[in-house]
Amino acid sequence: MSLRIVQVPPARGASWVLDSFALFFRRPLGFSLLFLVFLVAALVLMALPVVGALLLLALMPLLTLGFATATRAAQQDQPVHAGLLFEPFRTGGDARRRQVLLRLCLLYAALTALAMLLAHALDGGAFERLQLLVAAQRTDANQREIDAVLEEPGLAAGMFVRVALLGALAVPFWHAPMLVWWHGQGLAQALFSSALACWRNKGAFVLYVLAWAGVSAGIGMLASVMVALLGAQQMIALTLPPVALLLSVAFYVSLYLVYADCFAESDMPA
């Protein structure tokens, strides 16, 4: 049987977001532990100079595939556990598909690193400095440094290039890990199929992105209101990390929901 691309109505984009939260709460512990295992691996890799960051980027398609496998299992009322992250490396797996998947991971890491290096060259490292300043304790001196970085002329250009290039890279790699591992597509075919599926469902994808932006903005506004009305800054500091974890996990859960709607088995050629 061949695989065909399905065109869904634009309103489906919002459903992907809502359904991801509903599915997360069916297996909250399993999904959370799966993501925490990845975070631990990321912390270990980031301790390695240079190569650690590249290896972390290479793991991202595997994280997508692991969560897709876990989400599919949850829909079928099967257990969700961290071991699903390592499905491609189990004994007896398809060696050819594993090789293609690893090449996909390396290609993603290389292209993402190039995009980041280009953006870094444009802004002179202003974006990285801004991240460090925002994460630091807020003081008058800290705020002055933030204001100074925001006025640097290359910051806007670097941020635009960073968002544009990483957004463009997401399109061909969005469904590619599942197409390679589950359907045996080659590297080029999987990238093309993923990009074509995103293009044919661009209306749903736009609404999907807007829905996630709305959820994130709503949580940020709620936190600001709580601080303004209650002065509960310490409580916000305690609650934001688990909320951020919930949003991250729900996003990765939604990736399979998007994939499952955009592709279907067919007896006829796609």
C-alpha cells in the first residue's frame, strides 16, 4: 500500500492543539518522563564543548519520532514510557531505515547549525547576550544592558534570519522521521513528502501556529495579572517551570496528531 497526502480543513489546526492536551492528560506521567529523559540527555550533551550542541541538534528528529510513537501508543491505550525514544535502535530493527534516519538527523543538525551561524554573524552575538541578560536577575544595571542590546542594529536582522531559516527548515523535517522509519521512504523522498504535506495543509498549519502562540500568550498574560494583583512573584517562579514542561510536552504530542491527519494509507499510488 502506498501513502497519500490528505488535505484537511484549516480549522483542524486548532484541533491539533486542543487534542494534544487531552491526549497528554491520558498519560501525563509517561509523556513527562519521556521528555525529562531527553532533557537529561540534553544537559549531558551541552556539557561537551562544540560537539555537544551538534549532537543535541541531531537528536531532535529522534525526539519527534519518539513522541510520535508514544502518542500513537496512547491513542491505542498502550503504555507510554521513555524506552519508546530508542525504538529505532532496538535489536531487529530495519538497518536500512536506521541508516536513513541517522542521515536525516545529521542533515538536520548541519543545516540548523549553519542557519544559527549565519544569524550569529548578522547580529554579532546580540541575541545570545540578550538571552543571558533576560535569564539573569533583573536589576537596574541589568535592564540598562538589555536596553542597550535591544538597540544594536544587527539584532533585528539576526532574529529575522533565525526565525525565517529555522521555520523553513521545520517544513521538510516536520514529518520526515515518521516517513523514514514507519514507511521506509528515502531521505529525499521523506523531505519532499513532508514539505508537500505542509504546503497542501498550509491553512491548518497557520491556525496551528496561531493557536500555540495564543496559548503561550494567554499563559504569559495570566502570570502578569497574578503578579500585578497578588504580588505573587515567588509563586509564579515555582509554577512556570511545570507549565513550560506541560506546553513543551503537549507540543510534541501534537506532532503525531498533525502527521496522522496529513497522511493516509492508499491502495492507489499517491
